[in-house]
Amino acid sequence: MAPTRYELGLDVASLTAIDMHVHIEIDGHGHVSLPQELMDASSKYFKAEERTPSLDAIAATYRELKMAAVVFTVDARTRLKHEPNSIEDIAEGAARNNDVLIPFGSVDPLTGAEAIDRAKQLVEDYGVRGFKFHPSLQGFNPSDERYYPLWEALQSLGLPAVFHTGQNGMGAGTPGGSGIKLGYSNPLLLDEVAADFPQFQIIMAHPSVPWQDEANSIATHKSNVFIDLSGWSPKYFPESLVKLSNSVLQDKVLFGTDYPLITPQKWLGAFADLPLKDEVRRKILKDNAVRLLGLDGPLR
């Protein structure tokens, strides 16, 4: 039986915002995305109220808020020795909720050529609209040329990719951070990728603390690099990020929460207090995502 392929069903004009960073942490079979130690540590770090809402529950939440959400998980099977929750399940769940959800895929770069084949399958058979990577969790340096064939393939597919940058909630507070290495999430590693693959649209996820100035510089310098604002309450955003979001980066920053770790309501409540121009708020909450995701043009 052929898989249900995702097709966009958004009424973009009716949406108040597009959340670019929402995790699906459990699939329809009850399998969770991470080993329990990491689930517990991240829940404690973020003080998450509910760690594993179902995909359909998440869709209902965003539907009620009149928002759309980009949804994904992370495939870190090699590094974690733990199979991800089903990405096919995410894509098919997004297909039945295509009025509010946009699915991104994920592949494990450590699997080499298999990752490229799987990425193509997720696009062709399931209709994913982008990809998610977490270099620290997956245990790889994105600037290492052994991964360049994967970036070349994604560039050829014409789809964006979200890369975790900066501080990690995963493994936070555990001995050795559960072996997770922060240096793989330095945004300067993505500068090399962006330079070598200029048509590859790269989204640096989160305020990139402790490397915020580096992230600001890269997003200013390279037209194919963006910043999503997920993973932090806006009241804790670095001052430089807020200042530049109001000026030279106003077309490069994107609304994102990291839900279910941070709820849209809490994020937006703090965002309202930032000293931003009204036209910049509209760009961050919706317009920049519409342009990046190609929602204002012909559908793929």
C-alpha cells in the first residue's frame, strides 16, 4: 500500500503565525524519540509541562491558535543507539492535518550514502518539506567534507534544513552531558556549509548562546542563512540578537518555540515585551517563513 504523501493545505492568509520549530517526540506506536535519560534531563531543563503530546493533539493546539507549525524529530540512531520515533508517522500525520502542519524529515548523517537515499525517499514518497539536524545529539561536525554529499543532495532537492546551534538542553545537568559535545553546535561550522552550498537554505535553530555574535554575523553575511528564535523565552534573548532583528536581520529571523518544551502562549507573551517595530513582528511571526518555505508561490 502506497504511503499517504503530504500536500500543503494551508490557508496562509488566515494564519496569524508559523512556528518553525515543533518537536514530535512520540509516534503512533508509543515509541519516543530519545533514551529516557535524555527525555528526563530535557524535561527538567525546560520545566516542560507535557513532554510527549501526540501529533494530532499538537495539530489541535495550533489549529485553535490559528497558527501553522513545522514538525519534526531527530534521527540520531548511530550516536544514541536508539531508533527515532517514526518519521513516516510524522509525515502521514501532517498529511491528515495539512491545514496546520508542515513535516520536515531527518536522517542520520553518520549512515553515509544511506542517509542520502533515505532523504530522497522521504521527499519523493512522503512529501517532507525540509530536514532537521542536531549536530551535537547526532555526533557530527557539519563542516566535515565527508557529509558534503548529503548537503549537495539536499541543495539539489531545493529544501531547507534546520540545524541546532548553541547551548543544549539535551543532556543538560547529567555527568559529561551524556557525552553530548557542544562544539558541534557552533554556528561557525555552518558558515562553511553555507559558503560551499550557496543554494542550500540553512536555518540556525535557537539563539546560539554562547556564540550569538557569530550567528548574527553569518546570517548577515550569507543570504541563504536564517535564525529561528526557538528554545529560549524571548525575555532571555541576547541583546545583540534583538537589536539586529529590528534592523539588518529583520528578513532573516523566524518565529519558533521548541514546543512542547516551550508553549506558543508563553513564547508570544514574552515576545510582546520586546522593543520591536510592528512591521518586524509581522515578518518574524509569519512573513519570513512564508517566503522561506515557498508558501507564497507555486507548490512543489
